[in-house]
Amino acid sequence: MIECEEKLINAAQEIIFTARLRGNDLAQFGREVAEILLNHGLLEKEAYEVLTGRV
């Protein structure tokens, strides 16, 4: 599980770096990433609601 978590963290860091370089809206990007993680069971609903501002 640790290796999987490390890969997920590294991938997220690379994606955020690329998004910043391209001038993407990081808030919208973060909401989309949170939704993907929620849909795949990698994020709990409570954390999703906090990250997306839905609480």
C-alpha cells in the first residue's frame, strides 16, 4: 500500500506542477481530482466535502 500511496502522491505533484505551468485554474482542477479520487474509493466523502468546499 505504501508504494501505491507514493505513486499517487508523485502523480498528483506532477499534475499540479504541469497545471501551474499551463496557467490552469488550480481550484477547479483540485475539485476535479478530488471527485476522481472519491469515485475510485481513494478519498472519503467527508474529506471530499472539505476539499471541494461543500460543507
